[in-house]
Amino acid sequence: MEKVADRGASEHVVYHLGWKYALDLELDYEGFHSTVLVYFRDRLEEKEAERMIFDGVVELLMELGLVKRKGKQRLDSTHVVGYVKAMSWLECAVETLRLGLEDLEVEVGRNKRPEFWERLWGLYVQRAISIGG
């Protein structure tokens, strides 16, 4: 719902009370590494269980009377699963660029940077720092 990448979601679990409340976590919960979400989605996909959680939520909504059993609501999670999968690939690509730039920074040093360096650094390294911190 908040359109955050895996890293952002794992940080939200640690720092945002609303996320802790929604996930029924203790206030002092220290969180998890963002790759846990990627591995979780991969396991769901391997077992062809992508709809398991979604269907459970829909069933609960029906039991509570919030969704009619034979209503005409669109309750399909396929597009959501695809979006999340693509988002994690994008996050991996951005993270790879960030790590590569940080390694190049050490190797090249400040004096031998190409002209476009500041733009790349701002897009992939400083942006990651501001999002993460």
C-alpha cells in the first residue's frame, strides 16, 4: 500500500508504530533483513502458493461480512504478486549499482572521477542513504 521496496518495508517494521501494530509485533521488535521478503516470495512461488495469504484474508473478510460471497468485487492478487516481484528485481539492480559505485569510489578516488560521477552518486548512493536513514 505504501509502495516501499523491501529495504524500506523492513525499516518501517522497526521504526513505524503503525506497521508494528498492523503486524501485531512488540514495540521493541528489532526487525529483519530485507532479503527475507524476497526469499519468502520465492518460496511461495516455488510451492505455487502465491494466493494462500490473499485467499485467507478474503475468507476472513467474508466471515466478517465485509465482502459478499458471491459479490462482484474484483479480488485477484495476480497483478500485486507480479508488481512485488518486479519491484524486488529493480531494488536488486539499484543495490548492485550502489555497491559498485561505492567500490569504484575506493578504487578511483576523488581526483579521477568522470564528469557524470556526481549524478550517478546522487541517484544511487545518496538517494539510498536518504531513503534508508
